[in-house]
Amino acid sequence: MTPPASDTDRGVLSLRLAAIVAVLLGAGVAVGMAVQPDATTAPSGEDVLDRTAERYADADSFVGTVAVDVTFENETDRVERSARAQVQYLAPDGYRMDVLAPDRVANTTVATNGSVMWLDGPAGPPVVRSPNASQSERLEQVNVSRTVEKLDANTSVTNRGTATVDGEETYVLDVEYTGSTELPDDERYANLSDELDRIEETNLTVWVDTDDYRLHKVEAVVTGDEGTMTTTMRFESFRFDVAIHESSFQPPTDRRVVSGAFDRTSYDTLADANAAVDFSVTEPAVPAGFELQSAVVGSQGDRATVTGVYGNGTAEFVVVASERNPLSRFDTDGESLAVGNETVTVVSRGDTTVLFWEADGRTYGVAGSLGQDRLAEIAGPLIAAD
């Protein structure tokens, strides 16, 4: 679960560094963080995590709230992100997440019953997908049971003592990853190697209830040459073996459902991506110093979306051409702008500006932090080709 932007939306937070934190949390990479040891006899860190893993693995069901807060800061800036969601689990394969905050994505639901995954939001019909390997992995990343399993695998754990969290006594554990430090062979991590090399220190601390071995909190602190990022996950009001009906993990029956698998393939060039779809994808006017970072084709049924990401090491912009309308959610508060022979819609979110328009039954867009005028120049060839 990636925390969306809070009110302090200044764009300083590195998305690559955020992705690294997600990798580290999933792998459990850490260095110890000192607290005052408890004077009484306590189980070892490994024993605590083993019992925690058993607590979640043996549960027939559970329900609770996960709150995620991310803070990035350096000498000049401080940026905060936060999100909250209610999670439900029903053995063996039912998992559901209902987003509570922030407001712009509240009332969004992601769920699976093991055979299909579905997403439902405030606008539009629910979408049902048969999860592929990548989507199944992402579902596991927000599954609390899977998080516990990962913490308990290939790690060295030290029980540093006890501390009170939200009025409950907890064991405080320092978790150090002892497995391979290589990134997964997955295109999502292809651009992270350099950033990982720039990490100077990582600390992962876990707070576990001393009575029933529930997770209370997980905190990762990553320090690198861009600054320090602290990611905190709180597990609130968790109840185990509660009655949850199987219908909670089925798509809504009172609304139109759009079915179809969603596939995602990366290419080295925009021309290669162009060859993979049935419509023409025009190269944008790329500013000097920028180059293509990735070209991705996502398809659902017979509708495809091509996304090109360009960067120069310090800034990025994105170009989208889609047979769907992934940018329609901006329609309510956009402004009109004449660019060449096209009238485009302009929307700003923090320091990010989005220009998009429709032509020939497709949606096109350019987005980034380069400013409206420069993005209009970048979009010029796409508009001329309409």
C-alpha cells in the first residue's frame, strides 16, 4: 500500500526511494535500533516472531485497520504522506482492503477470493481481474499475514526489551535480513540498483504484543544521500477469528462488472512499445538532457495503454496514449488550454501538471513537474499527429 500525497505535497519525496523502502520492508533488511532491555526473562526475538507468524497463520479470520505514515526529510525539506485502510482476511484465500484515507481515494476497495481480484471505487463499475503473478505478488505485499511470514523468514531478530504502544505492552524487535540482498529479477526494480548503493543505513523495528503476539507497529528508517525516510505501519484494533461472510470477497452484484486480465510489459524503446499495440504512438518533443527511462504497455482485454517515462536524473515527465480513459478522474476540475489545433485539459496536483485530451477515440496525456508551457511543447508532436 503506497501512501498517497498529504497536504504537504511538494514533490520532494523521491519515488525511487519510496520504492526502495517497499523493497526493504518486504525483504526485512535492517540494522538494530537500541531500546532499554526488559529486566524480566523474555523470549528470544526469533521465538517472538515465530509465535507471531503462528498467530496469523492459525487465524480463521481477522479484521483491523492499517495506518501508514511516511516522512521524508533532509536539510531543507520535509514531506509527509499518509494512508489508512481497513483489512479483512478469511481463510484460506480471502483478503480485502477498504481505503479510508486520504479523501481522494477513500471508499476504494481491492479484494480477492483467491481466484479473481477485483477493484471498486466511487466512480465507474467494479473491475474483475484474474490475477497474474505480478498482481498476486502485490496483493501479498498488502496482506498482513504475508508481511508476518516475510518478517519471520531469512532474518536475524533481537528482542531489545519492552515498550508501550497505544497503551499495550509490546516486545521491541530489531530485525536484520540474512538472505540474499539481490533485487528480484523483475522489471519493477530495474532502476533501483544505483539508489540501493546510495543507502547509508537502514533500520527495521517491529513491536509485537507481549500477551497475544499481535503486530502493533513496524517502522523502517532509511538514510541515504537524498535524505532520511521513515515509514511507519500501525496495526490498529485487530480482532481474530471473527465472523466474516464470504460475500465480502466477491465483486458487487448490484453494479455492472467489467471483467478481464490486466497485462503489463516493458520495452526498451517507444518504437518497440508502438509495435506491440494497434495504434500509432508518436514520439514527444523530448527536451535536451532527457531520455527514455521505460516504455510500458498495459492491456486489459482488447484495450491498451502505452506509458513512456522520460528523465534527466533530477526530473521526470510521463507521456500516455490509451485506448481506455485512465485520466478521466481529472475532468471535474480541469481548465482548458489551446495547444496547436487541440484544446487540452490542464490539471495541477502539487508541483505536478497534467495535460490530457481525447482524439480518435483514445486518450493522450503528458504529466510532470516541468511547468505547463514546457509540457505543452513536449505534447506538440502528439497533438500534430492526431
